Amino acid sequence: MKRRLYFLLPNVSSTHQVVNELLLARIDSRRIHVIAKDETSIEGLPEANLLQKSDVIHGLEMGLVVGGLTGALGGIIASQVSTVLAGGALVLISSLAGAFIGAWVAGMIGTSVRNSQIKSYQPAIDNGEILLMVDTPRNRVTDIIGMVKRRHPEAHGQRVEPTIPAFP
């Protein structure tokens, strides 16, 4: 299980130093994500992609659950009214269809919503600071936080997200 660590850094130079130290500490570059103001040039840094910047994952999860439950409820109601299909098959088909449609719609909506995990950092990002997110195995969390704090006292806003999705 991986954890996501968050650090706010004051400038691009400091961020480059931390990223280089993380790479030397054997953190894969695909597990390091940087978010900055649009005007800030973060060339050479691993920029966060849509999965890290938006709530698409949360949207997919919520849409899957709500759509599946709504489909199941619709299937139960339809099975009481209809005599054409067996009740169980109708409930199963409508649940799967509801889950698929719910996940698709909520995922599309989630792509346009800023990630709820980084909302608290938005004022600092708007003021020119840079958010660094690091996905690390649970057993390395203390080491990575300690390394960043020791070598970069200017880093602040440390937080550990309890879990991150396994697939992004």
C-alpha cells in the first residue's frame, strides 16, 4: 500500500533539489508529482497529470457505487412489474448498467473538479509556492519526511494521505 506525501516548497530551485534527492533515494520519477501556478515554469520537473490534479478517481468510485445502487433499485422495481425477465437477471443487468453509466458520468464530471486533497494547498500555490506530491511505500514514509525536513527546512505543509489508489 502506498501513501502520498505532500510538501509545499517556496520556489522552483528548491523543488529541483528535493526532486533530485528523492530520485537519489530511489523514488521512481513516476511517483513524484509537481503542481504550480500556470505562470510558473516547472520545466524539468515531473508535472502532475489529470489523475493527480482532478477528482476523477473519487468521481469514478462514487459514480460506481451510486449508479450500481440506483440500477439495482430500478431493477427490483422493474422485476416486480415485469414478467418477461427473471427478477434476478433483471436486477443484475440493471445494476451493472447503472454502475457503468454512473462511473462514466461521475468520472467525466470529476475531470473538471480540482482534487479535493489539494484544495487546502491552493492558496499557497496561487501565491507562487509549489506543491510536491510523492507516492511512497508505507514503510518509507518516515524516512522520506525526515530527509526532506532535515535537508530542506523551507519545506512546509507536510501531510500524509492515508491511502492512494493503486492504479494511477
